[in-house]
Amino acid sequence: MAEAFNPKNNAFGFLRLVLAVLVVFSHSFALGGFGIEPMLALTHGRYTIGLASVAMFFVLSGFLIARSAANSPSIGRFLWHRFLRIFPGYWICLLLCACIFAPLMAYVETGSLTGIFLLPWNSPQSFMLNNAGVLHLNGFSVEGVVMFRPNSIGGVLRHNPVPGVLNGSLWTLPYELGCYLAVAAAAAIAVLRRAKHFLLVLFAGLWGAHAFDCLNPEAFMRCFPYVGLKQLVMLGLYFCAGCICFLYRGKIPVSRWLFVGALLALGMALALGVFGLVAPFALTYAFLWLAFALPFARFDARGDFSYGTYIYAFPIQQGLALLHLPDSGFAVYFISSLLMILLLAFLSYRLIEAPCLRWKHLVVAVPTRRNRSAIPPSEMCPAPSAAQIS
């Protein structure tokens, strides 16, 4: 992988957008009321195409974030770059959800554009305030991000196939941010340079916990009755897999036969009902092989629209479901949703994300360590925020 990975010539940008589109496709089944998603049926309710795509977002993120942390001149600059990648676009999304989408949905349902702003609780104002920090420290746990009790602003979307949830995609962002902070801490104590074997131990522990959950979810919940722990274990496992692939890139071969073997292993795992046990190894390898092998170099040279696609997909699809567009069929609903989402993603990148990313050199943090082999900032790939759904 060390030889195959070229920071200026890889398919990461292409795959990011593909994953975001797959999340839209996956959500179309539930949000449009089209029944059980195919992969959900194959894995007996454990995985969807959207959740597998999110897992690959975390693999990709782990690979690039480990690279960024290992080559950043300071922890402060690393965190500043991560802040710019997540928060500006996220805050604007919260603002639009609260002040544009929710009032319009309320108008369709109740005939009032402003009534929800007068509510003593569950108002657009509280929605923005309580979720502004991403980590969601308002008493409902990270799993409740943008999903209040009752689950939506002012009780809108009560009659949708997925009632009350305005932007369920954002549930992954707290875990993504938590992984960034964990990498920053690991870099600060030199784990990434001097004790990278610790990540192998961590991966083994996370895989063991994830396997326990896959094989006996009821027993897992009895042993660990903590909200969000199951999601933390799974997403942390895939993020850790990406980090390991970067740190041990000089020892991992890039082989077409291993890629084919990984695909066969995934097919057998689906047939045998053990997809969750095999995917952290086989799916991770197959995904990174594609990132190195596909001929889509610099696909995102004119813009990375994956983040906007991810964070705006859910409210757009909920709004179209409210307008009964699914009655026209799955294809019409999915394609119409995707076109509107991509338009918002384009505007988000051009007007918010790209201008804010230009500020990455405005803050010069005091270096906490030096890395003589550091890669110049101009050569660094912009790290995704995956996650950027579910």
C-alpha cells in the first residue's frame, strides 16, 4: 500500500461521493415507504447498504486522518483543520433545517410557517443550540443527535413513513469527531510513531466486542446497557482499520487476487450470516484496493460534494416524502431526491466549505512535536468527514 498510495493520484474523492449516493439509495427504502432494503434482508436486520457505506467512510477517514496526524506540524493545526472540515458546513445545515426546512414542513402539515418558533420546547432555536456542539451534551446521548423527544422540531413529519426525524443522517458525526479527538490524543503521546502496535490491540478488542454483538445482540445489551456503545464499537472498529492500513501500509500487499478473495469472502459471509465478522477485514481491504486501482484520479479536483450530499440527504428525502413523491415510484423518488441533494451539496461546498477551508493556514499553532518526514501541506489530501449517514 505504501507504493500504491499516491496522495495526488487516487480514487478517494470518487469513492466518497459514491458512498454518499449509496446512503441516499439505502435511505430511500425506509423514508419512501418502499419496504425492506435488500441488504437488510440478507443480513437479517444487521446491516444496510447505507450502514456499510458509513463503515467505509470511517475506513477512508481513518486512513487519511492517521496520515494527516502523522504529518501535521502540531496537534493544534491538526485539530484546526478537522474543525474547518466539519463545523462550518454542519452549522449551516442546522440553520437551514431549523429555519427553512422545518417551517416549510410545518406549513404543509399545519398551514403555519411561524408557529413552531413560539413553542416553549422542541423549537428550532433549541434544536440549533442543543446540537451546535456535535457531541450532543444535552442529556439525550449522542444517539439522539437531531432526534429529540419528540423526535423533530415542533412535531413535524408525524405522518411520514419514518415519522418525526428531520435529519437522521447526522447521528454519525459525533462518532467521527470522537475518532478525530482520539487520533489527536494518540499523536500527542507519540502512539502513531512509537507504539502503533497499540492500534492492533485496540482493533482486536473492538472486533471482539463487535463479534459478540453480532453473534448475540441480546446478551451484548445486557452486558453493556449503554446508549450508543454498539455504534461506537462498530464505527470505531472501521476507523481503527483505516488507521492500521495507513500505519502498516509498507507491510500490506496490494494484490488483485487478494481483492478477489476479499469479495468471495464477503459473498460467503453474507450466505452464512456472518457478514459482520468478516467485513472489517475483507470489506476494508476491497475498498482500499479500489481506492488505489480505480482510474479516477483527482475526481474531486473541482470540489468534494460528498459531505454536503451526506448532511442534506435526509431532510430533502423527508420533505419529498411529505409531498407524497414516493407515490410516483422508487426510481422517481430516488432520482428526484438525488438531484436536489446534489444541488445543495454543490452550493454547500462552493459557498461554505471551500471558503472556510481556505482559512486552514490562518491559525499557526505552536508545534508540539517535529516530524522531519512530514509531508508538505500542499500535498495532503483533504480528509473526509464521513461520514459523513446511516
